[in-house]
Amino acid sequence: MAGSVLGDKVSDAARYTLVSDAGRTQRWCGVRLIFLGPPGAGKGTLALLLAERLKVTHLSSGNLLREMVRESVQQGNPRGKEAARLMESGSLLPDELVTELILERMGNLGKKIPFVLDGFPRTVEQAKALDEALARSGDSPIDLTIGFEVSEETMVGRLAGRRVCEKCGANYHLERLPSKRRGLCDRCGGVLRTRPDDNPQTIRNRLKVYESQTAPLLEFYRAQGKLREVSGEGRIEEQYQLLLDLLRTEQLVNDPAPPE
Ligand SMILES: [Zn+2]
């Protein structure tokens, strides 16, 4: 596929926006990705950028779960309170509960839509359930899993700067992805807070949980030939460019056709 006639001076973001605006989002091949990596690897931020620029749906299990927990705590549901306690201590929620919730949300989206899954699957069991659900409904399978690798030092530093909107759950970072108005959400004007599970003790706990439960997933996708590992270090735009290059190499996104 030939490159864009717009040339390299135009940023990728501008090109993609142009194409989307021209109603040609279908050219983006319905890419279906899973982002894997420890907390702080930049998955959420990259998924958000990809979603906004390539018009794919960003499915963040963390945001979905926090939403659900908030609702059920407000309603005095004891299951919600238990889930909130587990999340605040950095533990994983029961496999079945998470799988049900995510698959239901995906089912509501309709078939063949492009998405990035961020935070799900976290276990091999969840990954199998996802593959089975897609196959059972005659839907497109996962195209690729991206494994992000970062040092522990980078991870802890990034998590300390992370902020989340208390209203809509949008993620920000003091340095990497600041909001336009300090302390307020760009989308809904909600107040930005530190996540309760981003304190140092919990971060170490989450890393342990990640290594023991999520790392086997890398093997699962490697065995399917669907794993690509990339560095999670560096600035967010650098990471984004690396990711796009990878998707092009894999022919999961095409360079857009020139505008008419
Ligand atoms: Zn918000």
C-alpha cells in the first residue's frame, strides 16, 4: 500500500483524523488488539490515543470495573463493597465476574468492530473464554497481542503521576498526558484524583500479582503466534509511533488513501 500523498510533514494524527472525517474509517481493517503489560507500562494511555486517532473502541477493564463497583456501592450491594475492597488492595477480582462483564460489553458493541482491550484478559482462563466467545458468536478473532516491557523504576514513577477523573474514569498523567485545565477532566470537567490503588505498597502488590497471574498469558499468545513485544520506555509519542510502525508491518492498518 502506498504512503499518503500528504507526505511525512503531516503528523500521523492529522492524517488519521482526515481519513476518519472523510468517512473512510473502514480502511482500518477492523484491527483487534490486546495490550498486555504491568501497571504503568503505558497501555491505557496508548489505547486511548489509538482509540481517538484510529477510531477504534477502547475497552478498559479497569474503568468498566470501577464504574460497576461505584454503582453497586451506591446501591449498598455487598458484592460491590467486596469488589471495592479487593481492588483497593490491588488484588484481582474473580475471573468469572470480570469475564462476564467484559464479554457483555463487547457483545453490546456488535460484531467485527475494531477494539483495543486494555486490562483484559488478565489470566489464561479469561483469554480462553474470550477466544471461545468470539468463535461461538461467529465474530472476528483477536489479531494481535502487544506485550509492553518496562523497568520497575519507570513503572513506579509513572504510577505516582497518574490521575483519574472521578466522574467519567478518563485517565491522565501529570507529565505524560496532562489535562488542559489543571486538576480537571477535559471531557466532562470532573475532578481528577489519584487512584486509591496507586500508592507504593499497593503498586508492589500489583506487580507481584501481575507477574504471577498475567505473565503466563504472554506464553499463551506466543504459542498462537500472536504476541509482539515492544518497549514501554520513552515518551508517549515515541511509544505511539513504534506501535503504529508495528501495526503497519503486521498489515493491520493501511496507510490511508489520498483525499479526493
Ligand atoms: Zn471526566
